[in-house]
Amino acid sequence: MGGMAFLDTFKPGAEWIPEGGVDVARSGVDFDAGGFCEGLAYDVLAYYKPYTRYKSRWGIYFILPAMLRDLERLSDAVQNNSGIKPEEGLLALIIHPGVVFLHELCHHTLENVRVSMGLRGVYEDVDEGLCQYTAFRLVEESSGLGLLVTPYMVHHGDHIHVHWPFDWPFRGVIRLRWNYPLYMRLNSIDRSLIRRALSILYKWWGLDRAGLYRPAISTKYTEDFLAKYLEQLRGDLVPFLDHALSKKPVNESDWARVNIDNREWKLTCRQG
């Protein structure tokens, strides 16, 4: 994450705007159910347990049934849409888990910042928009971040089976052996293609009408707070070395605290 142009986009009121002309069916994911409740940042597809509340069980948790269901539905939606090019739909599937992961990682970063500043709370409703904006901008600027937790897809003629062996991605980060299509490794990914893929996810998740989850930075944040957030984020993005390279209240890597939850969640948080 570098460059003044990138950093300058993190200002109060900034918003990630999708590409025009991208039309895709809506996901069944209801982000209106998300927010902060039961002592965690619940985001429907995944959640973050803060270390200030869960001393030994803190970390990022993917909700496996919800994630796999959303990936399968997205696969069907992009394949049956003549307005979406195959490479756009495939890339949207590939970066889907990475966007979710980065969103949750940002909740951890915000907790680090607030604890370091001596603030009482570790969550605000407006964090969802900031985390969503951060995830979209990071993947747009650095496609490799979107490939950290890619699903594995098997082509069977006119359809694709989506598999996601969650145990390997984080071990693979150390060895830099990520499981994604060969053409992704051999060719640089054009930024316009990344933006189209992100726009598919934006439309798929209905982020234009998702309330708290619209990828935008609230004007409630000060520029000083956002500067501290970006400084902390730089360190938190370094796999397995974040706790050594950055000042943070917890002496353990967030990358080592990624977990799977096999339960079906029916939680609805009170927003606002």
C-alpha cells in the first residue's frame, strides 16, 4: 500500500464508485442484519471477535455456510449473464473471499487504533463503510491482496463447481503459493478488469442500498484519526509479522487468528 494518490483517497466523505454498465442479480446476503452485537462485529458472511472482549478466542471468523452459498450463487449469476465477460465473472469469484477478509482485518485495525488512543469503545456503526471502502480500494490498487484467500473452481462444461479449502490459504501465504488460475500468475491483471470485478461484487451485494455497508468514509471521522488508521493498517497488512512490525496492543498476529465457523447464523444486529 503506497503512493500519495492512494493515501489521499482516505478522506472524510470519500466513496468507492462502481463502473457503469455493470448489471448483475442481487445476492441473498442481507447486510441490514449486520453490525455490532453479541460482542462482535457481525458482517453476515464473516465476523470479527475483538481481543478486548475475547481474550483467547479473538480473531476473524468466516461463516462457512454463508460464504459457500454466496459463492455458488454468484457463480451461477455471472455465468448466466451475457453482459458479463467470462474473465470479469471469474475474477469477481476469485476476489470475493479476499474482499471479505480485508473488511474483517480492518475491524482489527480500528480496534488497535482505538485501544492505542485510549478510547473506550472499539466499534462505531460508521466503521462498516470505512472497512468496505478500504477493502475495495486495497484490492483495486493491489490485486494480490484480493487473491490471498481465493476459492478453487473446477470447470464442468457449462457450469463451475466452487470449492474453498479454508485450511490452506493462510499456510500458503508464508510460502507465497496461492491457488488461483494460471493466467493470473502469468499475466498482470489490468486495473480496469479489477474495477469491473469489484463492480460486480458491489452490485451483487447491493452496496448502493446497503446502508452501513456502502463503501464510503463517514464525515464523522477526523483526518487525524484516519491518518492513525492508515499507519496502523500498513503494519496489519504484513502477513504474520504485523505484531512485530507495528505498534499494537496485542502481541499476536491477526493473520494467525483466522478461523472457520460452520454454523448457520440467524443473528440480526440493531443498527444506528
